[in-house]
Amino acid sequence: MSQLATVLPIDHLVSASGGPTFSTVIFPGSTGLENRNSRWLNGRQVWALTWQGFVSEIRPVLDLFEATKGIWKSFKFTPPGYSEGDFRFDTDTLTITYQVGLPEFIGTITLTVIQVLDE
């Protein structure tokens, strides 16, 4: 996978929720004892992010999504309370919700980003 040196814009970011995720497989034995296996060596950050603002203000998020072609390329992101890392979007489809009836459209974008390990 290729990576962009671009940093995910956080201007007009109104919500961020997430944190570390692990992948554990549990095999219940016939006696009730469990065998647990960790599928990943390290945890991975997963964040749900929401931007809101005038379309011109959230345009950098749209531009980055187009530059990465959705899931295809990764980018730099610093989650709240953590250090910068490589992330990618979790979808190839971007949906913008618009509030109509205002002099200028206000858009809301909600996307999930996933940390990319060993790129």
C-alpha cells in the first residue's frame, strides 16, 4: 500500500471517538476451558470522526479522501491523546449530509479511520 505524507485535517472536527482495538480468538474446549490466541502482535487504533462546517471549510477532508482514493492510500493522523501514526479510511464511499435552507450549505462528514501497522 502506498502512503501520502499528508496529515488528516482536524479543523472543524466536532467529534472523535475511538481508541485501541485488539483481535483475540477464543476457542471454547469441550471441558469448558478456553484457549485464547491473539491474532495481532500489537493493538490498532480505530477512530470515528465527524467534521462539520461550510462546504468550503471541510473541503480539505474531501480533497484528502479523493487523493487517497478511499481505502487505497494511507495518511498521517494524530488521535486525541496519542501520537501521530499512519491511518487509512475504512470505506471507499464518502457521504456528506447537508443542511439546506441556509444561505450557504453546511455539511457534515462522518468517517472511520484505522491505524495501518508495518507499512
